[in-house]
Amino acid sequence: MSETNTPALQYRFDGPEDAPVLILGPSLGTTWHMWDRQVPELTQQWRVFRFDLPGHGGAPAYPAGSVADLTARLLATLEGLGVQRFGYAGCALGGAVGIELALRHPERLASLALIAASPRFGTADEFRQRGVVVRTNGLDPIARSAPDRWFTGGFAAAQPAITEWAVQMVRTTDPGCYIAACEALASFDVRAEIGSVGVPTLVLVGSEDQVTGPAEARTLVAGIPDARLAVVPGASHLVPVEQPAAVTDLLVRHFSTAWQPAFETATGQTALPATAAGPVLAAAPPQPVPVAEIAPPVAGPQAQGRPDPYDAGIKVRREVLGDAHVDGVLAQADAFSGDFQEFVTRYAWGEVWDRPGLDRRTRSCVTLTALVAGGHLEDLASHTRAALRNGLTPDEIKEVLLQAAVYCGVPAANRAFRVAQQVVREETTPQE
């Protein structure tokens, strides 16, 4: 592993040095070993490059808080090795990296396989709450529940050694890097962009995947112009581990027949490959359906030459308070209260919360204290949740409320402790 100003990823190569490069990207909580069963056959045609996510598999713990950041680190690592063009297969979070490559760096990508992937993974609230659970309880609750998310019940029962290996992979991950990866998935949403993916793409999913299952796979296939769908029977989320032979065969067939030529440097155009005699996998629907509608911008005052802070405000408001809370508040707005909600979004969240002078942890401390001082307990619950999402631990919230007791009064703090205690219990108790 090399070290540069941009933290490099931990990686390994397998296969002949003169073969085209094929990259295999891992899922959250796993290591490059999730691809062990694919490597022997893939290395007959490709030089296989595998990498670990930050803090996974003993990799240096430099958290990457967005898919774009993780993709930039991968490209920096490859450039340091002289790898310019490659095929890419990624599972779950690794698949998000593949989509990011296809959208932002199409000239580097010859072919793409997206496994257990989605243009948006669940909801932002789900991943941010998972980060709260890890910050409070460590990774053990997540590790113990991993087999239920990753494998079918029959496979987990029949393969206890692999099941325990999965648990230990998660347990040995750096908690800070895991939380950052959850934030990366929370903020990843390319539903409106996947029509711009121009590389030939295999979308592969386990038929029993309850995390990113066949519905999400069909969304990708409907949106990506040159996509094929493969559903693997009897497999859940970590399909390369549960059904290794089927996945290996599908990857070999895809990358053998769908390897896009490089751009012609003089013209910037790409030569179209000859049409195959017949599709290897099921073709995408001929009439792609719309994946997402982009809402028109909210009307409102805008200063000359300055972006309307509403757009930044609604983004920050959702990141801090959660989609469910914001959707609920906005759904209740009507002709009477709608202007007030727009005012709050634009000025409280777009002007003040988005200022760079204080980080969000500090702003949460100030907000909790102000709410206690003003007796505004009706808003304390949502901002206690926000404080947990912004990185405060329950112990730190307790210290804020103790400090408030000194300067705002014991009765006010007593009521605040009751509200905050209930929220902390709800947010930090692992879901079984």
C-alpha cells in the first residue's frame, strides 16, 4: 500500500501482469476476502485488483464520508499504480462506487457490474440511525445481525464457519470508518442521474435479498440504457459468498462480451463494439420508465448573484433532523403555515446551520442549551435525535444538560432529562 496526501486504499493484485485490469469492490462491513471464490477463474483472463474500505480488514482508518470521496481515493490509488482503464464489479457500497465511476469518470471504465446495488440505499434516516447505534454500542450489535442481512437462513445454518467469518469481519472494522461509510450511503442518491450511465452494465441480485433486492435491481436496469439483469436464485445480499459459482459465471460472461473500447484521444469519441449474436443475459426493458421526478425549485426571494439558501437549507434540515421528521412537518404545512416552513428552511437551516463557523456538533450543543433555557421542550426531542446524528454521544448530551441545569435551572433541566432520556433509549437500542 502506498501513502500519498490522499489516503491510499489497501489493495492486492492477482493474475497476470499483462492482462486487462478488473476491479472488485466490497460491501460495507466486509473485506476483499468476500471475493475469494471468484478470483481463481477471473484471473485466467484479468489482472484482478481488490481493495478494502477504510478501516476494514486492517486497512488504515481514514474515514471516507461520501461515495465521491471513496471513489477519489480509489482513483488516486490506481493512478499511483499506473492503472488508467479497467472493468469494475462492486457489491452494495462497492456498487455505489461503480455508479459514481460511471457517472463522473466514464473514460476510465470499460465495463460495469453492479451487485446488490441501488441508486439509493434505503433511507438516509436508516443509515444515520445505524451510525448512532455504533457510536453508542460499538459494532457488536451490527456484527451479530449481519448474517440475517447477508445470507438466507438455510445457508447460515448450513455454513456456520462462513457465518462466523462474516460476524468477525464486522467486529474487526474500525467503528469511526463504519459510521462514515453509513453517512456515505445515507447521502448517496443518483436516481435522477442513472440514465447518464453509458457503460455496458450487468445488474446482478440475489432473489432473496431483503436489503437491496430485485425491485432495486429492476430500477437500475430500467434507468441504465445498456443494462442486463441477472437474478441469482437462493441467494441473499452477499450473493458472491452465498452463490459463488453462479456469480463467477455471470461475471466472466459479462466482462468477456461487454468490454467497451477506450475513447479515441483525437476525437473524444468511442468506437461502438460489434453487436453480439444474442444477449447473454436478459435485456433491459425497451421502454425505460422514469426513476425519479425532480421537483421544481421552491419559489422565493433570491439575492442578486447569490444562490437561494432554500436548497442548502432543505438539504441540511434533512441531514440533521432526518427525512421522516422533515417529511412529516412539511406534509402538515398548508396555505396558512407553508410560508413559515419555507422561512425556517431558508433562514434557520440555509443561512445559520449551513454557516462554516461552527461544526454541527457544536451547533447541537448550543441548540439543546437554548431549548432548555427557553423551555421549548416540544422541540427538544427532535434536536436530541439531531445531536446523536451530528456525532454527540449520550454521555456528551448528558453533560450539556447538566451544564444547562447550572445556568438555566434545575426544574427546566429535569424536564429536559426526561425528554432526552426517552429519545436516547429509542435511538441507541439496536433493532433485533
